[in-house]
Amino acid sequence: MKIREIILDFTSLLDVMMIILFFFILFSKVDVETATERANKAESSYNSMLEETERIKLENQQEQEEWREKASEEWERIGKADENAAKNQEALSAYNEGKGIAFNLHDVEKGDVWTLSVLCGSKKLGEISSEDKRNIREMLKDMIKKAGYSYDDVVIATLTFNGDEYGTETAVPTVENSIIGIQREYKNLYFTTINTTK
């Protein structure tokens, strides 16, 4: 019997396997690069989202702080308004009872000679003459203190004069400016002028 020799040639098979392996390596490298790019993009997107979130948190904290400050300022203002309303009502009641401050300008001659009587209700606090022009503010402050008012109190006052008297045009502004000067310290001092000829 004759034995046949079988020769297997794997050369072409190895060639095909090498080609398949080559393409597999090539395309897997492309996939890895694409996946790396996607991962880098995802990471940068995530980092930007974190930064944005932190920025929003900071802004919200600042807004909340500003809101709290505004709310506390408003609360203080409301409290002061209630406090001032009570003081204003008390001052109006006192004025209606004739216990306000009255500045009465009289004996006006030529505008530079005059007398100012200061009264609190029926009590005379004192008189200021035109000779006391330089000290009029201090004297008025002393008389208001003498009436029992402090700088925080609400004071309602009237400046009364006779417009027919000669020289009132010059005398009235002098007294008015002195009273306005006192208002820097007595911030709740309110006054009005009353011309008895009208």
C-alpha cells in the first residue's frame, strides 16, 4: 500500500490572520483615541459644570446676605417709624394742649432792633434781643433744654410775628435761620411761621 504524504500549507492562512490582526489593532487604536477624546471632553465639561455650580452657590450666598441685610434694615426702619409715630403723636398732643414751643417776634424797629420771646405753653423760657445775634442759636438751644426737650424728642414750634411791623422783612429771616441752624442737632424740631396780619 502506498502512503500518501499530505502537506498542509498554512502560509496563506497566516497571511489572512496577520491582515485581520493588523486591522483589529489599527481600528482598536482609533477607538481608544476616540474614547480618550470623549473622556477628556467629558472631564472638562464636568469641571466647568462644577465651577459654574460653585459660582452660582457664591452668588446665591451673596444674594442671601444682601437680602438679610436689606430685611434687617427694613425691620429697623419699621421699628423706628413706629417709635417716631409714637413720639410724633405725643408731640402733637402736647402742641394741641398748648405745650409746644412758641417763638414770638415783637418790638421790631428798622429790622435790626427786635425782641424774641420764647415760651413753652404758658411758661416763659426767656427773651432774646437783637443785641444777642451772635449767640442766638446757643440761647435758643438752652431754652429748649430748659423746656425739658432732649435732642431725640419731637419738638413742634411756631414763629409768630406781625408782618405790618416795620423791619419784619429783615428780622424774620434772621430768626428763621437761627432756628434752622438748631435743627442740625434737634433733628425732630419742626416749626412753622405765622404772620398774625394775614
